[in-house]
Amino acid sequence: MSKANIDVEKILQGKYPAKAHAKRVVEYIRSKIPDATGVLYLEGRSDKLLEDSDEPVPFRQRRAFMYLTGVDVADCFFIYDLATEHSTLFIPPIDPDSVIWSGLPLSPEEALSKYDVDAVLPSTELNPTLARLGAAPNATVFAIADRVSDAVTFLEFTNKDFTVLGEAIDETRVIKDEYEIALIKKANEISGVAHKAVLERVKKAKNEYELEGIFVGTSIAQGAKKQAYPSIVASGRAAATLHYVHNNKDLAGKDLLLLDAGAEWSCYASDITRTFPISGKFTEESRAIYEIVLQMQTETIAALKEGVSWDEVHLLAHRIAIDGLLSLGVLKGDRKEILEARTSTAFLPHGLGHYLGLDTHDTGGHPNYSDPDPIFRYLRVRANLPAGSVITVEPGIYFCEFIIRPYLKDPKHSKFIDEKVLDKYWDVGGVRIEDNLLITKDGSINLTDAIKDPDEIEKIISSS
Ligand code: GLY
Ligand code: MN
Ligand code: MN
């Protein structure tokens, strides 16, 4: 694994490479339909008001639209002509009533200079343009099912395909280009600063919500107005709830805090977890679990490179967890038999990680949530990892009574668990450490630089 040497600011001075994305999407479609001709048609998210208020629903651009346009603006449309490779962005026309309240919207000239598209028209031109392009011989309109407004007409097109475009975009998004990697890295840099700000405040904080405020506030103060996902700020036993959302419990008397939080930058996600002692000093038990999880992460990251089977890397994490829990005496018996019985899923019930990009749980991973083998059921990526993909590596060990108690009642598993030793660990709650890795031909590049060395963590918290 190497350190990221990516000149983020320089790369991001350029335009989001929307046209290159459109070309790759068309390549995918042609791999399925060699003589495909016609247009790609996409709609962005429209602005909506809340049900019982005149305030807007928080805007989140549709990811497929963002991928082909780079446009994070409401009420836009997009057409890409396969034959000429000509792209057109349609933006809302000026509505004088709305200018009173919201100021002037984006002009066509601004849009043309800002985005990687060939033409910009007002959305009043959308249906006439579709009618003209649809009249070409044997033209197909490729669109996404349920993402076409009622006012839009495809009448002139010979064929309509509502299947392949969504699939093509989902698959193409797996391999990131330099610009997307810079966006993910930028989100990571901001989150790294915000994670450190939380470390520096945890000792004096009284409640989880203060730390959520620090994280989100520090992100916004760096220009990242949105989080990639709701922060998980879980103290003590709450850390065993994987997607804990309450973030409102007092910290007093608790050992660890698990902070899973990541800012978003231009619609691209970071997804980072750190776990640290609230007092500035790990207990013997929490330090032991932390070190096992850190070893799980170090060794699985070392195994990464183009073509590696994610199933195998996930199994490696389980093997290290089993060895670690055997050395503590929480598990007993033969390591191979424990793995075969899948007993370690009691302590690590989730998958090792997922693709990351426009979505936190990004597309193209082909999970099998009904896999009969429980160790793979929640693994969100079932593939050999291609170079250029970005994946989270987020091993964890959790002590969740709701999950573990049934294992203690099942003789298939209970023979491998020493309940007396286990009893010492319930208050550890859970430890997860999560970084974002770019897969390369020979290894990987870690895009996350948030602090995770346990001694350094203790030092920062204790001296704050
Ligand atoms: N933050 C959600 C996850 O790690 O998958
Ligand atoms: Mn994650
Ligand atoms: Mn996470």
C-alpha cells in the first residue's frame, strides 16, 4: 500500500469529465447491443417542496445524471446522441417570479463554460429536440425506468430501452478516473481534519451530539456542506449497533467512542470510521480488541491489488479475527473448524467493505443478500477488484448481545466461545476502523489519512 500522491487541487481545476463517462457508458451498451443507435436520455432530480411547508426538500442530485453531466443543479435534463457524440444539457428557463426570491439561475453561457457538454438549451427545447432526434431511422431512446417525467415524449423513436442505460452506468461507475479519485480524496482530506477535531474534543464532551456537531461543523467550515451519510457517533455498547443513528447518549462512564463519519465533496463520498477511548486511555480489553481490528485492516489492505478476490480478502479478515479472539480466550478450539462453522460472524456480522464513489455504498458490487453462507451474506462486493475501483476496508469486532446470545445457545457455535472470558468484553461495545482504498495494478493507495495509531490517538486525546 502506498500513500496518496495526488495533486487534488490541480486536478479539480479542470472540468468534471462527463463526456468521457458518456463514451464509456456507450461502449458498455455497444458491448451488449453492437448496433445501438439513437440517444441516451437522463433527467436530474427536480426541486420539490416539503409536504406541508413552502420549504424545499433537501436537494440530492440523481447519481446517474451527475455521472454523465457533472451538473449538481435541480430541474435539468440531458441528451447524448450516439451517432454524433454530441451532448446537450437542458436547464430551467428564467422564471421572473422565482428570480425575486432566489436570484438569477445558471445562464446557458455559464453552464457551457462550467460543464463538459457541447450545448446548453432551456428545458422548453427538450421535447422539440427529442422529436427531431427520434425521427432518425431506427433510433432508440435509452432511458432509466421510472426516471422519465410525464411531460416528456418519446413518440418519434422507433425503440425505447429502459433497461440497459441504468445497468451501463452502474457498471461503468466502478472504475474511477483521475478526477473522481481527486474528488474522493478531497472528501477524505476534509473528513480527516473533522475526525481530528473530534479527537481533540472528546475528552471534554458530555454527549454524542456535541461530537456530531464538531464533525459536521468542521466539514462545513471547509466548504463541505453535505455529509455522505448520517454520522454514526456511538459511545460504549452503542458501538455494537452498526448503523446507530441516535447520537444523543451521554459519554460519562463509557470506554470507547465509534465515529463513522464522512463528508461529501461535489457528490463524491468519503466513508471513514475511527474508534477511540473517551478518556484518552484504552482499557486493557478495548486496547486488545483495537489491536486485533487494526491488524485485520493492515493485513487485508496489504493483500489488495488488481484482480484480488474480495471474498478472499474478507475471509482473511475473519481468519485474523479468529486468531486474535483465540489469543484472548474469547474463542476456543481449532481455528479452521471455527471458520468453517462461521462462528466468527457473531463478532463480525458485516462485510469487509464496499465500493465508494458517488454513493457511499456505490454501484456495481453485485452483492448476494440471500447467499446461504452467512459469512458472505452482507458482503457488498462479490468480485475480483479491478484497478481503478475504490473500496472501503472496514473490519470490526463487536460485542452485541442481540447477535451473540443466539450463538451461545447453539451447540454448533457455543463450543467455540468461552462465555466467562466473553463477559469481560461486553463494555468494549465495538471497534471498527475504516479507510478508503484505491486499487492499483500492484497494490493500493490509501486515500484516508485520519489518525488511527492507538498511541497517537491516546496522546492527542490526553493532551487536549
Ligand atoms: N458508513 C456506512 C458504512 O460504513 O458502510
Ligand atoms: Mn463503509
Ligand atoms: Mn462507514
